[in-house]
Amino acid sequence: MGKEPATLLDIAKALGTSIGTVHRALHDNPGVSAETKAKVLQMARTLGYRPNLAARFLSSKRTLRVSVNTLKGTTSFWDEVRAGIREEAASNPLENVELEFRTYPQLGGEQDAFRAALRDKVDGIIIFPGNPEGLQPWIRRASRAHIPVVCVATDAPQSGRQGIVAIDTLVSGSIAADLMGRFLRGQEGSIALTVFDVAITEHAEKHAAFEYTLRALYPKLHVLKPIEDHGVEAEAYGKCRELFEKCRNLVGVYVTTEASIPVLNAARDANLPPGLTIITTDLFPDLVPQIRSGVVAATIYQRPRAQGEMAFRMLHKFLVERSDSSDELALAPHLVMRGNLDFFLRRQSQESRKAKPHPPQTSEKELAQDFG
């Protein structure tokens, strides 16, 4: 078989730039420096790019309608994912992009949101498959209708989805376990671990990697049965408070979800002894003072904005190239501790300032249906 023709995405990846920049350079549009234009043209020649599929799609003047089905969330994580999707769509060469945000308050709304997206005949769907088993028949239905589905943050295996963008969960769990062991320095005791739901691939893998690494490297530490909080802060607080009051030999806590504040509150109210090592997930304003004060030893940052950007970019590739192939992208997590906290905060601020306003041809809909 011959080599597949190069695409706009291939050129963008090779140069480390956006698809929008590549498109503007190839079409001699304003806003691109002469140096960048020369690099893009040279890379296009090197890769043997031929403006066929993308050009035909652009010339059709059709509107690309993408449904973004995600949780509302209790912190800024999902806001950041959606911001990444918005920014990538705004910088995309497709002139007519319409984002339809179907945001549900908690698990249970994902199937209704997916059903609504299919009913409205969207072109592609980005989803958080919180209930992968329940979504399988819906994703297969989308596949039969040639509607590509890209999962973000966690996977829906054996469902027919075309792509997945997520943090490397096995790496995340392993890093957390190694840090926990190093912080505790040979101590014995129990480690509590909270997850959203053990049925969710992302959290099951974090738990498995954490437990495996801890058992292999720090056998004196014992991981307790995971606490499932289902994304409900009151449930996270109540279950953790009950466990913390019963388990007095607790020496560490690993929070794999965004619900770290209710866990921290439960630890405080249960009067746990000082020196408890707590490792959390993600970075948001309420967590910052907890890291600064040393209450939280470290947090595993899951790069939500990058996940959103890459998810839209992947979906765009499937739509423009009409490819039946699948793709999987695992992003490396970032470790945030007191020493590098200010750097991360500055970078997040810079990313927010750099976010461009949506061009007129990119529209959005916040759909008002009750998906949960």
C-alpha cells in the first residue's frame, strides 16, 4: 500500500503550530509572518502535501456542527476542557463551525445528551463517557451514521468511538504512589483513595497503577478500598469523614478526582493527626492555598485545556479526511508542588490572556435541555 497523503494536521505537528496558521500560510491569508509562511511552504513540499480533501470540504461552504457533551463539574476542570475546544475551533481553517454544548450536572445525563445530539443530526461529537457501558449502543449508532465520536478525559473501549484524548492515567497513578511513598519515608499505615466511579476507565486505571506501584515499592503501605464519590461533593465529604473517623492509622490520601476540597474538609473535621500526606488531582483556585500551606503535598495536573484542544483537533481530522481509522492520544501529566506552583499559575494566566475571541464564523450554543 502507498503512503497516505500528508494533511494540514501533519504539517502543523511537524512545525509545532496550529492548523489555522498552516491554512492561512498556504492560502496567503494575512496575519502570518513571511518567515512562518516560508517554513510552512517548505514543510508542505517536504511532506508532499496536496490540498485535496480539506479544500473540497472548505469549498462546500457547509457548517460543521459539533456537539460537546461534558459534565458541568464542581471545579474549573471542565470549564478548561470546553475553553480548549472553543479556542481550537476558533483557530481552525473551517470557516463555518458551530459548537453545541450539552452540559449535564452529574452522571446520568450523558445518554440523554447523546440522544439529543443524534436527533439534531450533528456532524461530530466530543464526549465524556462517564458511563461507557451505557453509551456503547449510542456510540455504535453514531458510527453507523458516519458521525465520528471522540472521547475526552476517559475512554469508552469496544464502543466504536474513533478517538480518545486523555491524560496518561497509568503514569498519573504511578507518580502519585511513588510520591506518597517518598513523602512517608518508610512509615507503615493505610492509604485512602477516592475515585469518581470504579466503572470509569480513567479512575480504574489510576487506582490499579497506584496500588501496583505502592505494593511493589512501599509494601508497608496498604491501600484501602476506593471511595466512590460520583462527582457529588456531599457524598465525597460524608464517605471520607466516616472513613477518617474509623481508620486512625491513616497516613495518606490520594484524590483521583476534582473533588479534593470536600475530602480536605473531611480530614480537618475528623481531627486526623498532623502529618497526613495528601496528593490531589488538577489545579484550581480553591486548591492553591492548600498547596501553599503544605496541607496538600502535590497535585497531578491533567492539562484540561490541552485535552480540549486535542480532542477538537482529532475530531476535525476525522471529519475533513473522512477517515475510518481510530486514534488514541495520552498526554503526560504535570506535577505541581509548592516549589513550582507560581510558575503554573503564571502560565495558566498567560494561556487565558492569549485565548482569542471567537471569529464571527464560529458560533456556539449552550443548549438548555435538562440532561440530568
